[in-house]
Amino acid sequence: MIRDIDLQSIQEVRNYLEEAKSAQKIVEKMTQSEVDQIVESMANAAREKAKRLAVMAVEETGFGNVPDKVAKNLFAANDVYNAIKDMKSKI
């Protein structure tokens, strides 16, 4: 029975990879401005949901604590975003 679960998991990963490849083809056709807008939206969403994501991470993994995870999430949403926002993803 565990083998069937493994096969199901492998198929799920294959499906996700196909979806990612399709999404990549779409993103490759976007302008730098469109990519920048997506990255900014992702940072905003991460900022808005920092606590909820922290709670979910602690509940799911059993590791860490919510305040530290909130700090880590906000670091990514603010500091990492500010460090990369002016980088160009298009050549």
C-alpha cells in the first residue's frame, strides 16, 4: 500500500512539473514591468499573510515558533524584496 502512495506522490510531482513548465513559457513572454508587478504582488501577499503562514508552518512541521516564523516571513517579504526589486530578470 505504501508503494501506491509513493506512485501517487511521484505522479503529483510530475503533474506539478508540467504545470510549472507551462507557466514558465507564459512568464518568458512577459515584459520586465509585468514580471516586476508579479514579484511586488507576491511580496505584498507574503507581508499580509505573514502570521497566518507562520502559524501554518509551525502546525504542519512542529518546528520553530510563530513569532520567529513571522519575523522570517517579513524579512523575505520586505528585505529580500527590496534587495531584488530593481534586478532585471529580462536580458
